[in-house]
Amino acid sequence: MSAQVYLIPTFLHEEALHVLPAYLLDAIKKCNVLFVENERSARRYIKQLKKEIVIDDYKWFTIGKAEQEVVQAFRTCLKEGQTIGIISEAGCPGVADPGQLLVGVAQETGATVAPLVGPSSILLALMASGMNGQQFAFNGYLPIDNQQRIKTVKELEVESNKKNSTQIFIETPYRNNQMLETLLKACQPATQICVAVNITGPDEVIKTLTVQQWKQQTIELHKKPAIFLLKA
């Protein structure tokens, strides 16, 4: 019997359970082993989906950076033909979140990998931005150093202009305001910037303006989950 691996998305905002499809719970019930980014929040998440689930019936592993012992435990579970769930902190496992190393192992060993539908801040922000959804790139986190970050932003702007592409990136929530300041400082006045905040939450804001227009706006992003998109 070959192993089955379910990639189980979670909510982007804790008040947005309604955006999660019902079949996620069906998959969780089939699992007997869970590899998670954070065990405490994953346990709470499962209880939110269905409080009757006995979460201690699962065997739990914390992914972390998928150190060798975690990978070895994952390989052992695959060899035993277990049904495994992978859960990250927000959104979809393996997409700007831990899980891809374990999925790579699953693919190597011929296990069945089933990606389940759920919210992705990258795709939802792109959908709502009005920017090019045919040609885009996700760049993860930009450099922390201010000068290096400005240099990278300018390079992304050139790339966007050259390829008519949307450039997408994220920042640690407590540095969001500085990121927007950098974008307004480094980019050309006509370049479009989309800021998507608290996606799926009750206070969701997704706004696309030119750099010139953003300079006339005030938006508070400190410690709020946000994603940034750029289109030259």
C-alpha cells in the first residue's frame, strides 16, 4: 500500500474559516500522521474545523526547517504506507511556506501527493490587483538592508517593464510601512503598486494605485499581514 500525502491549506485570517472548503476536514480525518509548521496552532486549527476530532489520535511532527531527523521520520512514515497531512501556518503548504522539502521526498519515493484547494495570498492578491496575471513572479522576502532593498526594487521594476510582468513580494509585518516607503522612494511615478492587507479578513484592503497616487494616501500597515505587487 503506497503512502498518501495531503497538502492541507489553512486560513489567512482567523475569522475567515468560511473560505475553507469542506473537503479539507475529510482529508484531515483520513490522516494518521501530521507534519506541521507549528503544532500548537495546527491543533487549534483542527479543533476550529471540528471540535469533536481527537487530536491526540494523530502522530505529530514539527517541520521547522525540515532538519534531517524530520525528513527521516517522514521517509519512515512513507515506507509504512501512512496517510500524512502537511499543514503550514497560513495559506498553502510549500508555497512561500514550509513543506516543499517533504513533498520532494514524497515525489522521490512515488507516494501519492494531493494538493488541496485553499486560500493563497499570492493568488488572491494577484486576482484583485488588476495587474498582469499571465506573466508574474513571486520574489519572497526582499533584502533587509535598506540600500540593497532599494537596489532590488529598482531591478524588479526594470524586469516588470521589460517583460510586462507583475512582481510580487512580502515583508515581515512590522516592516511593512518601511517597505511601502521604499517602493514610493525607489519607483517611477507611473509604476503601479498594489498593497493587499488582511486578505479574507473582515478588514481586508486590496488597493492598486500609481506611486504618485500612493504619495497622496495614508495607509497603516504595521504588524498587519500584507503582500505587495508591482507593475511598471
